[in-house]
Amino acid sequence: MSKLKKNASGFKLNHYLTYIVVTAAFLAVTFMNQGGILNKKMQGLLVPVCCYIIMALSLNLTVGIMGELSLGHAGFMSLGAFTGVVVSQSLVDTVPNEAVRLCISILFGAVIAAVAGFLIGLPVLRLRGDYLAIVTLAFGEIIMDIINCLIVGHDSKGVHIIFNFKGDKSVADLNLLEGGKAIIKGAQGAVGTKTISTFFAGFVMIMITLFIVQNFIRSRTGRAVIAIRDNRIAAESMGVNVMKYKMIAFVISTTLAGVAGVLYGLNFTGITAVKFNFNTSILVLVFVVLGGLGNMLGSIIAATVLYILPEALRQFSDYRMLIYAIVLILVMLATNNPQLKALLQKINPFNKKKEGGAVQ
């Protein structure tokens, strides 16, 4: 019983530590930005970093907590991105307040990603191991191809949508009224988007994502998901509905990916479906693996450092990706070094408090 209390106490300390680190980082970056310390390049990376942090946290819920490998996470991000762009651009005149329009776009992007996650999860979550990874990869590519065939416009009559599967249609086939505008132009993607994403909005969504993920892990449902991950047969024998709990975790994960997509899509004047291909899914998976499976703070740090690093090394031209690869290898070796892990536990002040509490 004392061991369970000790583990619960340690989880709470790490739980609060994550919030403290994220808040401190936000305040520090805001101070540097207002003080003119950050250049234009770094300022442009702030919102994308927030998006990839949310992506890493959401994928960690699938890979780290549920124990299933998903290679199509970028597909759900793309659904959120293009849904958010369509909703935001359609409401420019109706809802002039950018903050309100961003919230509405996030809501719609999250719902669409959740519905897609549920529909895809029905067949996918019945598979395990490599089969599940391959099928999620296929679904991610299918979503990208569908968006490439999508042509969307908006006028006084509402939103117009056509699918250009045969390649014989164009924006003119939308038959937009005067004053109407094309939002998505097939393979050209979304163009002319009014950017409304902010670093503050990204910070708020990171905190909300952390709250959802951390509390889900501590909940009864989260413990059931962890039990399924650790021993599926034992969980089933105790009456745990495997499909139900895995579906809940997967839908939450895809919903948060949709939120990240909305923030990302509304941060650029133009985006294409190619941006959310297999390479993006692998990039997010790298963040999760190097940050530590099930380690939310590690995912945040890994996503931040590894996303900014290539841009920080751009001055080294052709050698920057070589340096980036070397850093990845060193981080991988360091995170799997038992001596380093033991040292970090010794110097962690929260760990000392936990040990002190256990003695008492």
C-alpha cells in the first residue's frame, strides 16, 4: 500500500513539475520576445513549436500510454488544419473578432478529427503491432490524397465543396457568386489565409492538452488502458472492454492532433496537404520516442529542442542535418543510459521530496 502511495505521490510531483516548466518557458519566451531578444526567424517558430508539442503529447497517449504504434498521426493534423482554415475564412465577415473565430475553428477542427479518429479506429484498433502501424500509415496517406482532390470556396450562399478525383475540375466549377473566394484549391492547398494563431493561444492549448492527457492517465479509464497495454489477456480476463478503452484513448489522441492542426493551419497564409505526409508523422514519433514513452515533460522538451535545432543550425548550411542526426543519436544514447538516469534522479529536487515523504 505504501508503494502505491509513493508512486501516486511521485506522479503528482511530475504532474505539477510539467505545468511549472511549461509556464516558466512561456513567461521567459514572452519576456525575450517583448525585449526584442528574439529575431524574426525565432518568432516565426513559436506557434509551430506549440503545435508540435501538442502533437507529441497526443501521440504519446497512443504510443506511450496505449502501447500502439500509429504512423498516420499527421493525417489527423491535416484534417484539423484544413477544417480550421475553411471555418475561419468563411467567418471572416460574420465573426470579425479573431480570438472568437480561432476558438470556433479549433472546436470544428477537433470535432472533425475526432469523428475521423472514431471511424478509422473501428477497423484499426482490432489490429496489433506492425499491422496497426501499416494500416494507420495507409489511412494517413489516404487523407492526404483526399485533401489534394478537395476544392472549397465560400460566397453569400455558404460553403461550396467539390471533389476533383479525375483532375478535370477547377475553382471555376464552384460557381461562386460575386465577392466569393476560393479557400482550398486542390493540390495547391489553402491560399490567402488570414493568420490568427498566436503564441498565447498555443500556450493555452498546450496547458489544456496537458490537463486532458495527465488527468486521463490518472483516471479509471486511463488505468484500464495502461492495464491493456501491460497485459491484454489479464485485462480481458478481469472484464475490461479492450476495444472500448482503446477507442477512447485513440479518439482523444486524434482530437488533440486536430487542435494542433488548426493552430498550425491558421499560422500560415498558405498550406498544402504534402506538409502532413508520412515524414511529419515520423518526425512527431521521433519526438515521442526520444522524449520517453509515457513521459509528457520529455515529449515537450524533445519537440521544442528538436524542432528548433535545424533552424538554429541553418547557418552551417550543408552540415546542419549531419549535426542534427548526431544530436539525435547522442540524445537516444543518453536517454537509454542507466547511469545518467540514476544521476538525474539523485539531483532531482522533486525526487528528494518524494523519498523524504516515503520515509515519514
